[in-house]
Amino acid sequence: MPLPRSAVSPPLDPTRAFAARAAGIPGSPIDRSIGLLRSERADLVSFAIGAPAPAAIPAAELRAIAGDLLADDGALSYGPTEGEADLRAALLEQRALLDGPGGDAELLVTAGGTQGIDLVCKLFVDRGDLVIAESPTYANGVAIVTSYEGEVRRCPLDGDGMRIEQIPDILRHAGRRPKLFYVIPNFQNPGGATLSLARRERLLELAERYDALILEDDPYGLLHYDALPPPSLYRLDGGHGRVIAVRSFSKILAPGLRAGWVMGPPAVIRAFVAARQGMDTCANVLGQRMIAAYLRTGALAAHLARLRIAYRARRDAMLAALDDQFGRLDGVGWTRPGGGAFLWLTLPRGMSGDALAAAALAEGVACVPGSAFVGPGEPDNALRLCFTHPDEDAIIEGVRRLRRAYDGVLRKRRSAGP
């Protein structure tokens, strides 16, 4: 009788068989926070998740649409990889969504904006390729680049977005040209900055000079509360093929529908379609049809107008609360975004954003620390604060709790001595 396998050899540690690239897949500190927040106290104020306010999602309209669509069994089946025909047609009719030239062959529906970023990196980033990104920038975007073994070099931000004039020096130090520029031009995540028109034009010139592509990640451009942002990089490129644009319905409609879109040259879109057929075959068919039906009602423009009013009030409430609680403190500052979902709170030099985020959670307010958005060795004395999800009363209370946490961290630092 053969011996049990456990008596012959110890259990295998399957992680020993991981591919080398597995070490470069850090996951997302932002996404990890979702499960954490659900396990915390009931009165938690969350500035952590960059999600729409529950009341901002047109749930009643979407429920009615879904009920009608479910009468057709096809809504629960597979769909074409390129995207549902109705949604593609609706997108092509909504020029405000596309913000640029383009026809059917330049459009792909994706399972959210993140999949669009993944497709770009899958097809264009080889091991060791240089990618220039903002600092700070969206943690998940950098995680995708590194999962394909690309090397990220960071370019700092100011109030006008990425400091394009520093890119030549960054590349001289790197000793090679970039394959890709990764940029969030409108109401940037996490800094809230908007790339100026002059810098957009200069970035296009640099992409031409270095024979590089620009990945334009723009989930927030339609959420403007003051002035309209400049034309998109995709539009400014004028069909020359230097820009691949990634967009999403997550911030402007509902993230659970898992739908976004990518625009780029037809040959690139065809390659994306082939790549997706080895990933997930197609995006959420029911979700796509729901969005298409919603767009056909003509309700999107009014919905966006309501979002801009509601989110402007929430942004202003957060700015006022920060002025009230932190305005007289040395070394503390914050951005004042013209749209989007986030602002960036900078702490005194030497104060850890991670320490303050932990103390804030104990006080009942959740934030994402700056370390999630900056590169190794860069200052992480910051927090990202989302103002779209909580209501105005919760924002005011959350900033009060954040100040209590700040005071507690400061006392600990002082008691620890020099």
C-alpha cells in the first residue's frame, strides 16, 4: 500500500514557482482600504475611497433600465470584445465624452478605466522600458506599469500639473528615452492639479522628439466646478497617433457597472481587441446596455450638471473646514482643485502621512497616506482626501477628527524629543 503523499514529502510552497514579475506586483493600498473600511466603526467618515456619493448615482433610473433589459436573455450572455454596438454608437454621438476626433475603428469599450491602462502597458511596455509619470500619481497606474516590468521615473507636479520642463533632465539622468508618458491631465489623482494648455502642447512636442507615446488617463475631466479644463491631449494630438486616451464611467455614472473606453489609432485598437480576447472576452454586457440606454434618454448632461453642483459644494465644504481647522498651522497646506474628487494635504516636513492616517482611523476618519502615491525615497508627509463620497456634514466632522489625530501625532513627536 503506497504511503500518503504527506509522509513522502513536505507540502509544496506554490509561491516558489511564481514568475519573476510577481515580485513587481505590489497590489493597491487604495483598493485594500475598501475591505478595511467595511470592518471599521459604523460612524466612520471616509475620505479614502475615490467613489461617487451614493446619492449621486442615478440608481432609480438604472434599476428601471435594468428591469427592461433583463427581459432579453442576451443581456446576460457574452458580447463582442469591441463593446456592445449600442454603447459604441452612443459614445460616438456624445462628442463631449470623446473630446476629440475619431470614429468607430478608434474606439474600444473596456471593463473600466483600469483595464484600459493595463492594455496599454501590456502592449507597449517591455521589461526595463522607461515610463515617465507624475509625482505624486495614481498608485494603481504605477502598479500596472511595474507589473509589466517597466521602470517608472517621476516628474514633480505644481499647480499647473506635471513640470514638463524637468523631463529632459530626468531623461538625461536615466540615460535613455522613454517609451511612455503616463499623465492624468485633469484634476489629477491625488494632487488635484490640471495640466495647463502650454504644458500639454510641450508634452506633445517631447513625445514627438523622443518617439514616445502618451497614455492620457482622464476619469475626471467632465467633473469641472470652476473653469473648463483645456482640450484633451487626445484632441490636441489631432489624430497623429501619439496619444492613447483612457476614460471611465466610474466617476460620472456608477463604478459597479465596470465600463470605460479607450481611444487610439485603429491598428492599436485592433491589437487591444486581440489582447482582451485572452483576458476577459468582453466587458459587462448588462452594464454596457444599461449605460447605452441611459445615454439614449439624453439624461447625461443634466446628471453631470447635478454632479458639478453637488461636488462643488462638497469641495468647498472641505476647503472651508481645512481653513478652519488647519489654516493657522505652520507647515500644513493643501491644494484647491478646480474639479475632480481629491485634494492633497501636505504635512510639516518629517511628519509621517502613514502615522497620521493610522491615528485618523482611530479617531474615525479614513484617509490614504501619501506614501501610496510617491516613489521610493520621496517625501511622504501627505494625505489624499476625497471630497465626493461623504456629505457636507460628514466632511466637516471628518476634518475635525483629522485635526484631533494631527494634534495627537504632534504630541507624540514632541514627547519623543529630538
